[in-house]
Amino acid sequence: MNIKVLGALNAEVNGISIVPTAGKPRQVLALLALYPGRVVPVPTLMEEIWGMDLPQSSLTTLQTYILQLRRMLGTAMGPDVPGSAKDVLATRYGGYLLQIPAEAIDVYRYERLVAEGRQAFEDGEDARAAAVLREALDLWEGPALVDVRVGPVLEIEVMRLEQSRLVAQERRIDADLRLGRHVELIAELTDLIARHPQHEGLHSQAMVALYRSGRQAAALDVYRRLRQRLIDELGVEPSPQLQRIHQAMLAVDPRLDVVAGPRRTSTFDLYAA
């Protein structure tokens, strides 16, 4: 079995899709897929499907969804495969679980690569960090579970994954900046700060990339627009780190031109106190 959740939900056995067309069984499959080899309690599945307003027939209906998934799984597995659909989508006391290796889920592969890339960054291996984090991010084919109607449980999981994706992007860009790839990053950072208009870390990266590319005025304009937005929308000034980066640019501080040095840090913390 191979399951993807980093984009549209995709689950295949022997090249045959086992993703149901109906919305609620898709939710059940998506939630089970995020916890391979672990029991997902019945109350958690019910909360995902119906929230706090459970119909009287909720348990029976959930059992019907499990039966539908097992039928699709059994058809895809075929008659000659050892075991049965009930062994793969198993019933346990209080819940259900998908008995498949974690490696079958793209999220597992993504999180393993992110951890490896983060460690490489902390070890000062910038080229390896950038390459491994890029490999992790390439597993994404769109927003997580983009074609699944998410309930309260999946909504939290999707938010967690999207935040992890953004942090991985930041670390990969930090590594690329340390490698002197500032010109190549400008287009990507322009898109990211448009999508995340209050994110100071991404703005600091855009400012440094522009500054190192000989576009000081554009770098200062990124700061000006962010500062105005923070004041107008939140009534706050930019953080001390970002203010110090801005002042360093006004003073043409030579430290801004340092690509890789002994201190392993994020772009946002270049001027941390």
C-alpha cells in the first residue's frame, strides 16, 4: 500500500485506488492513514466525522464506513494475497488501525527528511541541509488533504503539517542564503511574503536576499511595507531582530554580506540580541 496526504488524498494497493468517493469514508481513511500501526479510537473517528453533534446511528454508520473501506481494500488486494482486508484495516478494542509500515505514508518520509535536514543545518552542513530539505518539500503536491472535507481532528493535523512545511521552507532558504544563492531566491521569497504578509522571518530573508543582490532600496521597501501592515493591522512595531536588520542595511553593515560563517543561525536571528 502507498498513501499520500501531502496534497490530494491518494491510497493505492497494487496500483488500484482504494479512496472512496463519498466524503465521510474519505475522512476515516485520511485519519487512519496519519496514524499507521496505531489504534485510532472510535470517539476520535466520530468527532472527526460529526463533531460534537453525534447522530443516534453514529456507531452503526461508522462501522458501515469501515466495511466499505475493507471491501475496496479486499478488491484491490485480490484473492491471492496472504491475509485479508480485515488484517490490514483491523478492529481493536475501542478503535481501528491500518496495519501498514509507516514508510508507506508520504508524511513519514517527509518528516524523516525534515529531521535529517534540520540536523545537517545545525551541524553546519549547508549544502546537504538545503538538498535534503528540498527533497522533503518536493513530496508536497499541494495543500495537505486538499480534496478531503476536514473535521475538527483532521483540521488540527492539517494545520500542524502546513506549519511544518513553512518551517522547513524557512530552514531550506536559510541554508541557500548561507550558500550565496540569494539571487535565485528572490522570486520564491516574493511569492512567500505575499502569501504570509505578517511573517517576519520570511520578510527578513527577502530583505537579505534583495540586499545581497544589490537591491538595497527594494530590501528597505519590504521592511517599510511590513512595518506599515503590522502597525495598521496589529498596532505593533516589527520585532527587535527585524529592526536591527533594517538599521544594519541603512548603515551598510558588512556583516550582512557574510554568506557562511562560524555561527549557525537563521536569517531572522542574524541580529538577535
